[in-house]
Amino acid sequence: MSIVKVRADGNSLVVTIPVEEVRKSHLSAGDHVKVEADESSGNLTIIPMQIKPRARYDFHEVVRDVIAEERELLDRLAEYDRGHEL
């Protein structure tokens, strides 16, 4: 157990976790945690969380798919742009 001071940082309060406690909890900088407060006791609980990143799409792949799906419409618009009637 360690005793640390709560300090202000902007509009938030910050608690520094001592390195010994970090090692015990297997936390690293950048990890996500859930902080829960028990209203009756005032105790805080910090729970490590695994956050799944959102699926990232390859921009070029998405654009190719949209163009392929809308090829007929895009060709018609290109003809109109060239002055041909639709």
C-alpha cells in the first residue's frame, strides 16, 4: 500500500500510481482502466480494462468498393458532364 496526494490538473483531479503498485497490477502507460467509486464508503476501485480498437478500414479499399458499386451512376454523371443528355 502507498499513500499519494490527489492533485489538480486542469478540470480534473489526478492520482499518481507508485511504480511498485503499477508492477503488481501489470499496468503500463496508455492502458485503459475503469474507476468506480463506492458512494457509501468513499472507496475508489481501479480496474484494468481491455479495449478493443474499432475496425479500421483501408481508405483506398473502401473507395474502390464504392466506385465499383456505383460505376453505372458515375459513368452517367461523366457523360452528363461532357454535355451529353442523360
